[in-house]
Amino acid sequence: MTTVGKFATSPGSRLCKQVAANDDAAANEEEVEEQIEDDNVKRATRENRTGVPTPFRSSKQIETADDAVASREEVEEQVERKRVEKEAFENRISVASAEKWRNGRIRG
């Protein structure tokens, strides 16, 4: 009887795990549907405000575009830093001095 009892709980716990996994999947699906609905409402609001249709973008596409902009900005900053370092080396001055001189020249 003892072994039967042990085996009887095993399928039950598997069933509980499957039910929990299905519940999680259903909850995730609902969240995705809600996000899509929110995106559609925001898009419709923008269209109504401007009168121009806005191309649909998922939150993943927006996140990817934001990452691309951040990467481009980071590369631009690195290029600028290398220019300042090169200028400092060529003029035999500190990087801080070259940076101040470059900022003054660009803004002035």
C-alpha cells in the first residue's frame, strides 16, 4: 500500500505542475494581449491628435530602436573622446585641457 500511495501522488503533482504551467501561459497571453491593446489605443490616440496614421510598432520594436539610438550615441561619444585624446597628444597637452579647448571652440 505504501508504494501505491507514493505513485498515486506523483501523477497528481505532475498534473498540478501542468495546470500551473497552463495558468502561467494563459496569464502571459493575457498580458501580451493587454499590451497589444494598450499599444493600439496609444496609436489611435496619436492618429486622432495628428490626423495622420501612425505605423504600428510593437514594444519590442520600440525597445530595439531605443537600443540602436543608445548604441549610436555611445559610438559618437567614443569617437569624440578619441579626437580629443589625439588632439591632446598632438599638442602635448592634457586631455582635460584639450577637452576644454575643443568645447570652447565648438560652442564659441
